[in-house]
Amino acid sequence: MDLGISGRTAVVTGGAGGIGRHTTRLLLEEGAQVVMVDQDKDDLKEALAWLSREAPGLPAPLTVPVDLSTDEAARDLAATVADLAGEVDILVNGAGITGATGPFHEISDDDWVEVLTTNLLSAVRVTRAFLPTLRHGGWGRIVFVNSEDAVQPYDDELPYCASKAGLLSFARGLARSYADEGVLVNSVSPAFIETPMTDAMMDKRSSEMGVSFDEAVESFLDEERPYMELGRRGKPEEVAAVIAFLCSERASFVNGANYRVDSGSVATL
């Protein structure tokens, strides 16, 4: 399907991660120029190598390593992207961490601040930094990579859940602000996708339970995610496909939506 974004410029934060690199690939395949943003230079190099292997012949994305924990860093990123790629039409906010997990009484203020800063405030700052260029062209797309946890919190990862609930509220409110200027804002909420983040969770679970990685995944699905009706982790490309659609001209009447990519995981409406 032609998504109508050939020649558009996209920025993908968290671009070196599983969902980020697959999103980058799809946008490149549709003819967009893509800037991959991530905190770690080595992760970006590895993502470039992956793209070269998995999608030979595609133009390489531009890459910018940056820690988005401050407003100054977000503004510097916008300036750097302007110099490298010109005006931006598409912004995918995908940077995020799981952060501290466990019983609420064992999680410190610093733990909460780390997760809220990375998952919520970095998205606020990056969006604010790129908003002038998104508004300038009369056509723009902002997509937030959220989580099922935004509407179905789990008691052992409350900082993450709260950060994602805040992100969902921010995205829905923002969708009302600039639609008349052609800037559409939407969210994608995956559940338990095959990414380095969930790999780390399952490695920890495997070690704690004294079982194999696959057994840890299976027990997690049975005990913690019983509403994932397909009975497996999702694939990052399955999430990226929805993100790419929301970045496109084909989504010209979609605004303020939250697309669940979760195998039926959320038990309540």
C-alpha cells in the first residue's frame, strides 16, 4: 500500500530498539527520509547494521545519539535535525524504559523520577521542540508509542504504568490542539512485544524462577497476561505496521486515537 509519505521527513526516537528499527524500515520503504534517535551510539550502529542486513538496498537513515533527559537536549536535537534533514513532517515518540519494578513500598522517589522523565517528559520535550516545524508545513503526524499499561495497570510496575497513562492523556489532549493546522496526533499501545526491554524482563524472570527463557515467557503469559488471546509475544514489526499507517496520508481522518496492538490483552474497555 502506498502510504503517501514519499519525500516526507520523519524522526523516530527510541529508534534503535525493536519497534523503532522496524518502524524506521517501513518508513524508509515508503520513501520517507528518517532520522533515528537513540541514547547509545553503539545501539544506533547495531541498528544500522541490522537494517543493512535485513533490508539491503534501502537508503540508510540518519542517526543522532542523544540523551533526552533535559529540555536543552530536546531543543538541541531539533536544531541538529534541521541542519541534517530540514523540516520534519513526522515524529514518532518511541523512547522509553521499564524502570523500577516490584512492590510500591520498595520504589523510591528517584525511581519514579527516572521513569517519568524518560517515558513522559522526554516525549513532551521532544514534541515541543519539533512542533514549530510540524505546524509550518500544514501537514504533520505525531505518534506516541504507549503501552497496554496505560489503561490496565499492574501493581508490580506502577511507575511505568503511571508514565504511560500520563502519556496517553497528553496525546489525546494534544490531538485537539493543532488538528486544524493539519497536525494529527495518535498513540499505539502494544502489549508484551519481542523487544530488548521484554527480553530483559524475561531474563530476570528466568533467573529468579530457575527456568529457561522460553519457560519464563510461557509462565508470564499464563500468569500475568491471560487476556493475550493469541498466546504469544507480539512481533515488533506488527506494532511498526500500525505506527507507519498512523504516520501516513492514509490516516488523514484519524486523530486522538489509541490503537491497541495487544492480542486482546486489555480486559476492560
